[in-house]
Amino acid sequence: MTIDRPAELARAYESARPRLIRVAYAVLGSTSDAEDVVSDGWLRLITADARDYILDVEAWATVTVARLALDLLKSARVRRERYVGPWLPEPIVETTTDPADRVTLDESVSYALMVVLETLSPAERTTWVLHDLFGLPFDEVAAIVGRSPAAVRQLAARARQHVADNAPRVQVTASEHDAAVAAFLSASAGGDLAGLLRVLDPEVLLTSDGGGQVHAARRPVLGADRVGRFILGIAGNVREGQRLEPVSVNGATGLALYDGDELSIVVSFTVRNARIVRLDFVLAPDKLPH
């Protein structure tokens, strides 16, 4: 290793870091775990390069981080089976909701898609993320997953069909999404059940993740009337010192409830045909940015 090699590796790895974080987050559904595996990947890069000069740092790091993420996902699945209530992915929260400033849905993984990915097996999820989302060829994916190329093609096909069946099929523009969220916010703030029913899809689904740490609905709430009344109940309990603000959640406008300076709830919206079809409430403190 030349005297400048560590600095050269550091520059290359830092350049690849945004892509590596996205790969790890898409596999794991956790920003904190994604940061951990990317940090672990850096340590492994230093060791591996000392043994054998690595020409393409980003390609090597993508494979390594993907393997680390898959291993962590397998162990995390056991913990999630014992989780109290529904398990939702960690949201990527940005304070800006300006489409010019926020991460676009094409550049991140939408929250609705992250929820769907939770229903895949670790091998299916990793295969779909690496091949369909990040374009890795099947032979490379096979080496990461530990299956034959033919087997990962079958994994990808099953995962692709599942995503197609369960992810939002209609592309919604940012303005359409924002209009639905604005109508929701206006109706809920005004205690307007009729207004909520106009913006909620008849089969809307609301899910809350408190992780057993804070009070949250442990079962999904289904149907516009039940969800609307649930929302009005929450809105009626907002205390002095709490405030609701628009934020970007995985690239799309959502809402955040602050208690003083502390973030206590993040709400993600899935919109289709100008109506909200799904709301995801993340209340578990470990999943909220601080």
C-alpha cells in the first residue's frame, strides 16, 4: 500500500457512500443499521486492500455492504417476529418539503415500497433490491445471496410479482400527493370528518408502530370512517407545546408531530387517484431521527 493509498481509498469510499447507504437501507429498512453496515464495510475495505489491491472500490463495496446487510436482515427477522405490534421501516425524514430541495422518489426508496419489501423473505428482498433497483447482474447477486444464478432469477421473479401486486401501481405527481396531504391536514385540524372522508379512500389502511415503547394502535385500522374517527381522536389530544409540521418522508410530503423540540410521530401517506390509501404512523423512539 502506497503512502497515499489510505487517503485514496477514503475518497473513493466517501464518493460511493450515498449509493451504499441506499443499498443497505433498501435491504434493511433501517437507517441506523444501514450506517452501521456501511461503516463496517469501510473497515473491511482497508483490510482487503492491504491483501490485494482493489481497483473498483465502489463495486467491491457494494457487494460487501450487500452481504453484510443480508446477514443482518436474517438475524433481524427473528427479533421482528417478537416485535410488539406492526413493524414499520425507519423513515428518512427531511425538514424540507420543497420539491426542488428534497430527495425525489426516483432517487430514494418510497416509504410505501419499503413497507411492501418487509413482506419478502431476506433472499427475495436482497435479490430484488440489488437487481431490479440497483442493476446488479444476476451472477453477482447469486454470489451475494449464496444461490445459483438460476435460483436468484426465480427469487427475483417472485419478488417482482409480489411488489407489482402490492406496491402502488399508479405514479402520483408531487403536486397530487401534496394536495391530498394538505386536504387531510386541513380536515383533521378542523375536526371535519366529512372532509376527511372525501380525501380518504374507502378502503384506507392505517398502521401504527410504537414498538411497545409508546402508546400506539397494535392492530391496523381499516376503512375511511374508522380511520377518520381515529385521526380526529388523535388531533383532539394534541397538547399545548406540540406542533404538527410538513416534512419529507422518503422523498414525499408527510407530517411530523413535535413535542417541544423532540420529534414524537412521523406520518407517511400513500396516495392514489387523489385519495389517501394508506397512512403509516411511526412512533417508536428508536426509529425517529433525533
